[in-house]
Amino acid sequence: MISSAAFMSHQPVIDGFQFASAGATQQGAFPASAFPRLRDLLASDAGEVAYTLRGLLDARGRPSLGLRLSGTLQLRCQRCLEPMAFEVRHEGMLVLAATQADIDADPKDTSAPDRVLAGKQMPVRELVEDELLLAVPFAPRHERCVGASGMDEEGKASPFAELRGLLQSRH
Ligand SMILES: [Zn+2]
């Protein structure tokens, strides 16, 4: 297994069809800051996402990529705008296509697997970011917000609310 630090200095790429037919596996991790399309959802750059990418064949024997993601990101609660730890646990599969015409010929069926255009140099970071966008809630909210509601009628933060705030900030 390669350490996540090794991946921060370069951009890993795979040859899609070759990776799938060889049944290859690649593991690594990206910091939250590596995903520009997630930036608007994140409260901070804290955290990272570990991935396991596997080459495999789908039920119809087509070369595919399985992608498993895990990690913790700091999303911004859409109600109180405070950070909210979100645990990423996601498993997705992409069926490789040789041409865009192959993808367009697929039935527009929500149960059909996701397709991706195979390349000789597919950036792993982009595959991970695509799947991450599916895994992260569009409008994340705390079950119970602690920020704005922690003020009592005189405008002072109640000790209880401060304690909850402390506990939460340690996530
Ligand atoms: Zn909240």
C-alpha cells in the first residue's frame, strides 16, 4: 500500500481499459482541498478522502471501475452555516465506454450503471471527485444546530450551549 503523502505530489492516472481488464487495484487519499467542485459545500479544507479503485467486469462482462471512498469532510450546515462533520462512506461503479456514442446509445434508465469515457490517462482525482459529488448531501444540515440558537434572551450564550459548541468543534 502506498502512503497518501505520495499522492499529494503528483496526479495519479490510469489507463482505463487496461486497468479494468488487468483487475488492478490502486489506493490512495486526497486532501479535501484537492476537490475544487466541492469547495462551495465545505466549511474548511480539513480532512481527506481515501479511495480504493478496482478494475473489474460488470454483470455483462464490460470493463468497469469500482470506487470505494471513505473519510470525513467538514461541510457547511445550510441552516446555521457552522461546520458539520460528514462521514463519507460511498461505493460506486463506472462502466467504461470506448466512445461517447456508446454512452449515448445506453437507455436513459436511472437503474442503468453510470458510464464514463475510457482514456489512456484518466485522472484518478477526477473520478474520485465525480463520485464524491454523488456521495455528499446537496443541502447538509445538523440534526440539531448549536450555533445561532445558543443565545438566551439576554443575548448571552448559555453555558450549556458553549459546552455543546466546544464538543462539536473538536470533531
Ligand atoms: Zn447547523
